[in-house]
Amino acid sequence: MKTSDHRLLRRRDLLCTGALASLGLAPVRASARAAITLRFSHVVAEETPKGLAANRFKVLLEQRSEGRIAVQVFPNSQLYGDRDEMQALQLGAVDLVAPSLSKFGRIGLPEFELFDLPFTFDSLTQVRRITQGPLGQRLFEGLTRQGLIGLGYFDNGFKQMSANRPLLAPANFAGLRMRVQPSGVISAQMRALGAQPVTLGFSETRQALASGVVDGTENPVSNFWTQGMHLVQRHLSLTDHGYLGYAVVTNQRLWQHLSPNDRKLVQQALQDALTFANDIADRQNDQALQALRASHATQIHLLTPAQRDQLRQAVRPVQRHLAKRIGAHWLDQLQQAL
């Protein structure tokens, strides 16, 4: 195992009483008597929907197990980043991760890139027809090929485009180096718009924008704000072009090791935490947009219906790209579900 895999020796519980109180929950002193400790690693800030969901899951599970199961949460890529968190989970170096759905393509599950198709979903209600329906379950069943178990989906809303110039038409993307997640569909989307996709880990993105390694990126407003990208990007265009969601996954070996009762405790606490995250996702993005406007650091652009339709037409070839990559039958199932 790599030296980096031994960073877990330095781990510590990062949640303080004040952070837990902000969730409306009382902390439980679980560490001294815990029979099981679950390590939950993620790559975003604690005040994002994902960070708040992880913290709420910790408190709920520790309360309901009466301290017998402890959860250690490691936000902001403190243990592992985008590139290595899935491998760390497969190796058993962590127990839970919550990667964006785009990242499953890199481990041989490109069908998850259905969620990356631009201008496919008009609302979170449509998204949940997939994540809470038979198609979402079929996607999870494929995780077993990689030794993983899917425990639940949740949202971070819709993505917007940022750069140091307004991005209102395909011509505005020409020549830009745009940071993307490791998704063949998102890369194809950027090329269709005339930009050059550059795959970078989320934790590297702000510095890459600041140094000019990349010119722009796409994010929900909550991620854009909490990562301080507004300080290094002069323009944010509210395109609502794509959805960003996550899946909480665990290691199959760990899951089989847990007793049926402990699995039930984990699942119930997680589902309650994910319901909480879904309820606040829109609110967090709205609050971040208000804060962004108040900061006057970034100019915000609202697209007209005609401008948004022009972008939609430009990225139509991406659907053909996905059909070749994963098979037309997945696209057919998506359309039927919608």
C-alpha cells in the first residue's frame, strides 16, 4: 500500500460541539466505547450540502447506536482527493465516501454519466425519478463489480459556468481551458462548446484558476462560493446546464462484516441525513448566490431563454457520444423514466 494510505494514522475527529449544535443535534461521546468506527472521507467544505449531510449522519448514527458505532468525518480532501478516494475505499483505507456521480465512469461504470448529460433535467423532481426509482437501483447494482455497495443518492443542485468573461453563447467558450470532473460526457460537452476540457481534482481547482492553469469551470453556486472561486473568477453565468449529484458508497467487505442490525442502523441514519441534505441543497445554493451578489466580487449573468437554447443546441452531439460510450439501452431507460 502507498505511503499516502497510511495518512489515516494521523486522523482525528474534526467536528466540534458548535458545528453539531448548528445541525440541531447533540454530540455523543462515542469514541471511548465505540465497538465500530466508520471513516467518512469527502472532498468539499463542511458547510456544503454534502458536508452537512456527513456531519448529520455522524450524529444520528452515534445517537441511535448509543455510542457503539462512531463516525469520523474528514472533509475538504484531508485524507483523499478526487483522484484517490475511490481507490482508498476499495482498499479499505476509508469506509464511506460520497463521490459525484461523474466519478464512477473512471472505475469502469460509465453508465453513471447519464447524470452528466447537459440540459437533460429541468428540475430536481425529474432527477429523483431516476435516483429514487428502478433505474437508480440498477445503477447501484453495477457497483458490486468493483467491490462497492451503493447506500443512497443526494443532490447538490444544478451547475453554472464561470470564467473571466461572460459565457452566454458557444462563441464565448472558444479557446478556454475549462476544468472538468473525470467524465467523458462533461469533456465532450466542453469540446462541443469550443472549449478545451482539463481534468483536475476538486481540491486543485481554485489554485488552478488563480494561477491561470485553467480559465474557467462549472459548479453549483454553493461550491463556487464555499471554495472562494469568486475571488479568482470575474464572471458567473447562470446556465443551469447540468446536474451535480452524489452517491454514498461503502466497501462490500465492510458491509458484509456488519451485522444485519448495524446495517439497518447505518441505512436509516444515512437516509435521514440524505433527506436533510436534499431539503437544504436548493436553500444553500440560494444563500450562496445572495452572498455572492453581496460580495460584488463576481459579475453574475442570467441567460435569456434564447441564449440557453443556443447552448442546448450546441451540446446535442454529446448524447451521441454517451450512446457510443455506454450503450443506447441506458439512454432509452433514462428517457422512459423521464
